[in-house]
Amino acid sequence: EVQLVESGGGLVQPGGSLRLSCAASAFTFSSYAMNWVRQAPGKGLEWVSYISGSTTTIYYADSVKGRFTVSRDNAKNSLYLQMNSLRAEDTAVYYCDWKGNWGQGTLVTVSS
Amino acid sequence: EIVLTQSPATLSLSPGERATLSCRASQSVSSYLAWYQQKPGQAPRLVIYDASNRATGIPARFSGSGSATDFTLTISSLEPEDFAVYYCQQRYNWPLTFGGGTKVEIK
């Protein structure tokens, strides 16, 4: 069974940084693109970033471009999201997404 | 950016009734449209992909239809576990976008 486990969330001050991880299992991780999607408390869903299996293609939502960096380690079956210059509006549960399969999410709270 | 508009915002129905949810795209997304179900405190779960294909483990009472700009998710006979928020998502081009959601609540 496919499993995606996000981690790394927590409370961070505005302007701070955080690195999220997503551990994948039960599929050939290196062969597939991955996405990060987020959901602010009580709000809808927002796509954040995409990375191809080979890392040659990367996209970001305008709201995070220049502040967030997506990466992956195919040897470790892991996906990452480096988040810098965090703002209050980045507060959300962050999910990794493989072909519509999502993990349970990790909560990021940006507050002083 | 492709805007997805879902209607209605809330659907109040009783168990056993038929639910019809709509998702309209601001431009064609071909058949690259997915539907997700989300219950409180849980991650979204894929229900339908590519407009009309049921995801693994999804009961046959769920069906999807449509193409280009108009899509429908139908639940033929609501079960208690189907009451949730449903989101549509287009995977046709970047940025990927979601609709605002339809809440299916118990009447």
C-alpha cells in the first residue's frame, strides 16, 4: 500500500524558515512527479509546488515563488520543501501528493 | 490561471438521496479533472480522476462525468459516510487549481 508521511511542521516566527519532508513507500519514487499542496485552517486547497521524477522540471505557485524550494532525494524516497521568509499567510497543513494520493499532512504555524 | 467554480456551495440531503455536484472551469481542461472527498480532520481522498475514473476503493455509487469546462460528480444514493466536503481539481496546466468546495451535509 502506498504510504506518504509528512514531517517537519511546527511553530515558526514570521521571517523564519522550516524544512518539510515527505517519506514515500510502496511505489517507484524516482519514476514519478510529486506535488506539495496546502490548506490553511478552515480554508480550501492550494497547490504549492511540483517536481518531476528526475528533478528537471519544477514549478511553484506565485504565492511562494522565490521563498520556497522543492527538492527530492530519490535514493531515500523522500521529497522536501524548504520554506524561507515565512509569512502568517503560509500557516497551513502541508500535504505531499503522488497521483492524487496524499499523506496525513504536517501543520505549519507562522506566528510571533 | 484556470478558475474552477463549484456549485452549490452546500448541498443538504438525506441518506439515500442522489447528490449532484458541479464543477465549471474558466477554460477547457480536457478530461484532466479530479474530485476529492474531505472529512473533518482528515486529508483529502481521491474519488474520481480524469473526469470519470473511480479511484481505488471508491464505491460504484460515485460517478464522474463531463469534459472541457463542465463536470459533474454524482453520488447515486448517499450513505452516512459520504457526508463531507468535495473539491474538484484540474491537472491540465500550471498552476494546478482547485475549486472552492461543495459541502454535502445531512438534511
